[in-house]
Amino acid sequence: MSSCIISNQVGMARGLAAPTHAFSVARVAKNSSAVFGLHQTRAIQSRRSSLKPTIASAATVGAATGGVQGDMLEPSTANNPIVRIVALAATVAAAAYSTSFLPAAAVGFVHMLAFGMWFGTLGWTSFIFGIVAFRNLPRQTFGKLQAKLFPKYFTVSAAAPALLLATLHFLTNGAPPTKEMTLLGISLGASLMNLFFTEPAATKVMFQRYEMENQAAAIRDEAQIKMLAKQFGKWHGISSLLNLIVLICAVGHAYYLGGLLA
């Protein structure tokens, strides 16, 4: 009987002790979680505080360098008409006197090299780079990038056919095919139009539009912005048409060169 009573008392003691132990463990876990959460909150607040000077300094640098609303890009050296004329003249002169110190095979190599660079530049810029950049860059960033790229692109588009005309003349003993000379001449004229007229005009209107778009809403002239957008669309359309003409001429000359290899 006494052993039964003792067993019951031990069982009751264990029954009472188990919930108390579980409650203690749960309470410790809860307190630990709260302390850990407090440490995390303090760590996040500390990180935010440390980032504030960095953000402020970045904003200061952005304001000092113009940022989105600052001064627009300065014209590059390639945008200078005198530089363009000198570069083209030097290219034509080098090609014209090439046979004086180079054999015909070397002149042919120069012709193929110029054509490869010309055709590759046209294809890459028109069908790959331009499309990818347009789809993935903010509009103004894309426009500023193109303003730097196009002068160089149109310089290549003009210099290459000029070099091709000169080398083709000597490779055919002064009697080049009329069709090929016509194609290369048209491409040269279209590229010069883009280089000296349409691209500078389109870029000028584009930057005027960006400058007005970046003004405060209270003083922004929406009607003027729409007018500039329309003007830009006109110049851009002309430039795209001229570029398409150059590309067609390049494909035509590629067909001619392929016929020579057949």
C-alpha cells in the first residue's frame, strides 16, 4: 500500500515537473528569439545609418556632375566637320597612291578588309546593337549613347565606300564596272548626308527636347516638347532611310564580290 502511494506521489511529481520544464524551455526560446530579433533590428538600423552618408555623397556627386538634369554631353571630336573632311581626304589619298608601293594583291586585300569592316559595322549597328540598346536602356541614356556612336558609325560608313571606290578603280586597271561604281557612289553620298547633315540636326533637336523634358513640371512646355519630338522624328526617319540605302548598296557589292569568287 505504501509503495503504491509512493509510486503515485512520484508520478504526480513527474507530471507536475514535465509541464513546468516545457514551459521553461518555451519561455527561454521565446526570450532568445526576442533578443535575436532585437539584435537583427539594431543591425539593420545600424546599416541604414551607415548608408545614409554614402547615399548623400552619391547624391552630391550626381548633382555636381549634372546627373539626369545636368548639362548634356559635349560634342565629340568626331562631330567636328573639319576632322571628318580631313579623315576622308586622307583615306582617299592613301588608296589613290597605294599601287605606287603595294602590289595588286595587297590592294585587293585592302579592298576586302574595307568591305568586311563596312558590312560588319552596318549589320551589327543596324540589326543587333541598336535594337538591344533601345530595348534595355532608358530613352535619354540610349539617345546620349547614340549621339556618341553615330558620328563614328557614319564616318566608317563614308570612309569605307570611298576606299572601296579607289581600290576598285586600280584593281580593274582603270575600268571598273559602272554598276559597282554607282552603288558605291550612292552609298558614299548617303553616308556623307548622314554624317554632315541629318545626324547633327537630329542630335541637336534631341538634346533640346531632353533639356525641356528635364525641367520642372511647373515650367515645362509640353507643346514645345511635342514639336521637338515631331522634328526629331522627321530627321530620324531621313537618317534611317539613308542608312537603309547604304545597306542595300553594301549587299549589292557583296553580291559582286561573291561573283568574282564563283
